[in-house]
Amino acid sequence: MYAESLSDDVESELAAVIARNRGDDGARTMARSLLERDSKTGLLVGLLDGAESAVYYDTLTWSVRTVGFDVNGVDGLGANLVGKRRHRRDAERFVRERAADFEWIHPRFRWVL
């Protein structure tokens, strides 16, 4: 129950940030699409560029990537490599160094701020 409640809170918060930056049309759908890709192998880090790009840490390739998204989903094929990070701690350092650039940071990475 707690995990589901936390998940709902994250989705609501993410949708609100998307709506504030991009308009309300489809914000909830976009938030769900971003969170559906959030897994052990691709951790959602946050949103950049006026909530136009999502940042993921790929645990298989140890890389930080940005991807575009819209109401149709996440553009995984259009991912841009931001940098290779050997460990999740390096992804956390990326968040800390670029904190001012983020529109939203996933709660799992907020502790680094």
C-alpha cells in the first residue's frame, strides 16, 4: 500500500510539473509514460529543458541519457548520451552538479542536493 501511494504521489507531482511547463494537455499521460520506463535498468532521474527532456541513468551501459517525450510516449530511439558514469554515485554527482538545470528531480535522487 505504501509503495503504491508513493508511486501515485510521484506521478501526480511529475504530471503537475509537466503541466506547468508544457500545458495541461496530456500531462498525466506523459508522466505515466516516463514512469513506465523507470526500472532497475533505466532509472528516471528528472526533467530538463522546460520539461521537454527526461534524464535516465542506464544501469546496463552506465550512462546518463536524455530523451524527448510527448503524449505518444518516450522517444527511446532519439536518446542523447550525456556521459558515461561508472556507478550510480556518478549519476548522483551529475544531479548535484546540474541541479539548477532540472525542472524536476525524482525523489530517489533528491537526497544528493
